[in-house]
Amino acid sequence: MATTLFTNPAVKEQSQHERKTYTVTTTNVGSNPVNVDVSVYDITGDQRVNVTATVMPVGVPVVVGDVITWPELLNLTPNRLYRVETLFETGGNRFKAVTIFSAVD
């Protein structure tokens, strides 16, 4: 089981028209992360639907030192909440960094 880490701010906003890359820095828990995977879930209401193929359709996470760079996040639907989970291992431990996005017009 992975230890869950939450990034700040608690909820980030991104417009439906934006295309952005984001980073997760692992320095606080360890260096040189491996076995990195990024998944995106629509968590609006009571649902949890994997939408990675729609909102992060191209690319793979890239690791340089202690920094994980996500593929571009795009195609968000306004008025929906998204949970991005970045799974990685460092120092023999498994971690999950969680970032929440609110999609805006």
C-alpha cells in the first residue's frame, strides 16, 4: 500500500482551454523516484472515473533527479473535479502524491 501525500494548494484551478504540465518533487520523502505512474480521475459527486486517456492523452511522466513532470493536462470539463494521483517508489517505499483540480470556464 502507498503512503498518500497531498500537494498544496488543496485545490488547483485549470481552465478547459488550458494545456499545462505540472511537477511533483519527491525530495521530502526520498530521491530518484522510480516506477512512476500518473492517473487522473473525475471525482465529481460520488463517482471516481478514470479519465487519464481523455485529459492526459499523450506522453509519459518524466523523472529528472527528484522531480516528476507529468504529461500535459488538458481537455478538462468545466465544473468538474479531478484527482491526479502520481505513484512512485523511492528508498524501497511506495508513495502516492495527490493533486485536486477544479475545472473552470
